[in-house]
Amino acid sequence: MKTKTKKEIDELRSEYSFDYSKAVRGKYYKRILAEGANVVMLEPDVAKAFTDSAAVNDVLRSLLDLTKATQRLTKHAGGRTSIRR
């Protein structure tokens, strides 16, 4: 195996070079506060139930579908609340 020289190890490709002198700290901070973030922290016991974010999204979509179906059922039964005896 050929060993690399120090010059070869330290060189980065041009697409990876970044001028940190032009960086702005907290550039998107106010926007995130105003719009909200998409990050949700799960409790450890809940996180154990899911393998990845796709699994969480699948379960949440199923729950949304279930609530929509349940709302349709309760809307149809809404007029039958008075019981005649």
C-alpha cells in the first residue's frame, strides 16, 4: 500500500473549500424562531418503538387517516344524539 505524503492528505477538493471569514453566526436563527423547526424530540421509551424517522412518519400518517375516518363517522351520527323514550 502506498503511503500518502502530508501534502496529499491536507488537500481538499475545491468544492469542499469554505471561507470561514465570510460565515455569519446565527444567520437563520430568527427565521427558525418565527417559522418553527421541524425537529421533534421523542421520549426514550417512544424512540425505542421506531427504527427510523420513516417508521414514525408512517405511524403518524396512519393515525391522521384514522382520525379523519372517525370524524366522518361521528359527523354522520351527530344528528342522532336525542333519544326518544
